[in-house]
Amino acid sequence: MINSVIPVPKECRNCGEEILYGRTDKKFCNDACRIDYNNKVKMERRGEHPEFVKKIAKILSHNYQILRKLNTKSKTIVSEQQLNGLGFNFNYLTSYHITQKGDVYHFCFDQGYLKIKDNQVLLVVQPNQTEM
Ligand SMILES: [Zn+2]
């Protein structure tokens, strides 16, 4: 009788792809995956965030500073062009709030905005964001 043992396919620890060749104790599909995985582990140990997280945090911080600088009266109307001109990125926000009327306020921390007519933007401040 033939005792056939079918090896359980192993998955790369980094990308999850099946490891098709190499030693049986191989943990990664290639060197790039091994290096990438080890870098992630090192980064986590140091309490660092990956590059893309740092990039988004920078965009949010920039957006926040723009809104704070422009919103001097806590209810200021500016134009979309003005925000764009300062490098405001409408794709990034920290939360949103939909009113009963259906208006959607977008927030970057406590600084929010509502797009109103004619490319105008109403800037608002909403304290206690963490309690929402
Ligand atoms: Zn891999």
C-alpha cells in the first residue's frame, strides 16, 4: 500500500500567496516578501506607522490647518476655489454628520464644512468630536 502524504500548501506570511516551490520550511514566497514582512515587524515594534498612514495624517493635518485659519468667526463662508488654492484635499476627512434636512457636514477633527450653492463652502466648528 502506498502511504501518500499530500503536503498542506503553505502560505506566504507576508502576502498570503501559496508557496509553490522551495524548502518545506520556507515562510515567504520571495525575498521581497521576506524583507517587507521583516520591515513591518520592526516598524510595529518601534510603534511607527506605515508610510501611507503618515501620508494621510499629513493631509488631514494640512486640511485642519487650512480650515482653522480660514474659519475666524466659527461660521465663515469661503469658496471651493479658495480651499483648492490653499491645497485643501476634499477626499480626506475624519467624520461626517448628516442633518435631518439631509445636509452633509464633513469634518476634519472639530473643523467642519458644508458645501452650499455656487461652489461656496460654509465652515463650522463642532467641539466634542470624540463624543459623537
Ligand atoms: Zn509573498
